Amino acid sequence: MEAPLKALFYVQHLLGIGHLMRAGTLTRALEANGIEVTLVSGGAPVPDFESGATHFEQLPPTRAVDKFFKVLVDETDREIDDAWKNKRCDLLLDIYRRTAPDIVLIELYPFGRRQMRFEIEPLLIEARRRRQNGGAGPLIASSVRDILVEPDKPGRVDEMVQRVQDYFDLVLIHGDPDFIAFDETFPRLNDIADLALYTGYVADAPPAPGGPHSPGYGEVIVSTGGGAVSEDMLSATLHARALTSLADTTWRFLLGHNYPEADFLACQQAGPAGVIVERARPDFAQLLANCRLSISQGGYNTVMEVLATGTRAVCLPYAGGLESEQTLRCGLLAERGVIEVVTQAEVSATAVAAAVERALKAPKVDRAVVNMDGAQRSAVLLKEAFGRRLSAGK
């Protein structure tokens, strides 16, 4: 029997947890297609996260202190320094050498995570060295979402292109060009067009809806993703409940583990009758499949789960700092009548309540509005690309 392919998949989440959750979905698809994955995470551990990977490696975690991502701290909230960076780089290289992967998959870089180049570039150089020394060497691929945030400095896009050309064999774009083309937020796509492939959007297969005794049945599910930047949304949504036709329905608030514990406990205690406040749950997709309405910040993963389950939804896209991708994606879906949107500038109890009423009157969500075969397709594309490179003797 042929030995399975082995992949090293590097992911770093800094503020939210969306990057890690999408990496988990991709990992499960790769494993289901016969690729043994070592998933390497550099962000804070997420309780109940199940990657499905053959091996999971947790690096000493780092996170951003605010929405601008300029300052990174370690697990003790001390700003990371060169010694910390050198240690983590050595740990990552050790994982690479121990696992000897056939495929190296890097989440977002070089289209983002420039702060982590201190360890990503040595990894890429090491992977390239195997080829230069006569070995087959791994296929090197970038895994990137559909929409990029506009770079904060001139020259960043040129830098991205150069790094793709220097290090990568493949760029997997987890989006659908019939919905939004990658070059709408990455203007130099033509310069790497020979390496770039669209996969479709990444989402797990949805669970079947449950009956009246299933968790979340008939409820309003309010979710905050990682919870680090959800205060305005929570306040407006909680006060919106009494203004809607669902005032007597159970509203379940799921606060991510990045939401401070003291604030979480205060929310639990202050919640009125009919409001449940709890931490994010691993059965979130089942809650969505069972609920009457979803209210969320509109991150990539939540929106794809909404589409997969066909749940009516209101989204309050996060637009703090330099972030624009949630607003753009949610706006395009709203134009197609799939979700209702309350922009960050409009967030208030009245605006959320009005959006809830519009969503309740809208038709059921059209799941076919975008291609959602991205997880499965990514696995197929990686295996095909590895096979071609092996046949070519590169």
C-alpha cells in the first residue's frame, strides 16, 4: 500500500479565531482525502477546538494587543522580543524536520501575517533547501481567503508578489470568482496567475436539522466568534430583543473565549429571562441548523456555516482598525438577498431589531449563491499539484 502524503499546515491567529477554525475545516478535508496533517498553531489555545489532524502542535502562543496588530505579546502578556522569536523559530523548524512533510501549507502568508515572517521565511527557506540539495522537497502552498485587507503601506503588494514567486508552488484562494474575484482586493493577481487556483468557499458539511428537543431549536443564536471585539454588537443585540417580534423567544448568546471572563460572568448575571449567555460551543453548526435566526459579526466561517445550513441571518460585520473584508463580503451577500446587514456605523438596538424583522420575512437562504466545495477541492488540488511536481522531478 502506498504511504499517505504528509502535510505540515501552519496557522497563526492573532485577534479572532477565524483563521484557526478555517484551518481546522481544511485539515479535516485533507485527512478525509488521505493526507496526514500536522497542524501547527501559533495562536492562543482555543478550548474544545478539534482539528481532526493526525498531529497537532501548539507553539508558544502569541496574540495582538489590539485591532491594529502592531504589538504582539506572549501568554504572559509580555511583548515578544528577539529571543522569544528565535526560540519559536527553532521549534517550528524542529517540527518540520521531524515530520519531513510532502506538502507545506501556510495559512494567509505572504498575503498577511507579515509580523510572523521571522519564523515563516526560515521554514520556507529550509523547505526549498531540500530541493537544492537534490531531494524532492515538499510542495509549498499558500492558503488564503477570498478578500484581503488593503495594505497599510505602499509596496506591500509588490512584496507579496515577490515572496509568492520566490517560495511558493501554489496559491489556494478560498473563494468563488463568480461572487468576488481575488483581484478586486489583490490587484496584481495576474503576476501570480500561473500559481493561483480558486477552491470555492471552505465549510464543513452541515448537520441535519434536529427536532424540538435538539439544542438551539427555534432560538435566536447570537455568536461573537472569538469574542475579542464584540462589545458594541452584544449591547445593541441584547437591547434589540425587546423591540422584535421574537421578544418571547429564547435568545442564546455565545461569547468567544477571548471575551474577558469577568465581563462574561457579568453578562450571565445580567441576562433577563429568556436570554442564555454561555461560552462558544463545539456544536455551533448544529445550533445554526436548528435555530430560527442567526445574529453574528459576519466572519468568513460563520457566514459559510449560515449558508451551508440555510439559516436566516443578520450580520454586524466588524470594521475596526484596518479591517474591511467582513463588510465587503456581507455587503455582497446582502445585495443578493441572502443576509441582512447592519454596518458598524449603524449599530444600535433599533437598527438590529429592524434587520431582524427583515430577515424573518426574507425567503430561506439560497445555499447555491456561492461555490462551497472549497475544503474538498483544496485537498484534490494539493494532491494533483504534488503529483505533477513529482512526475516532473522537481
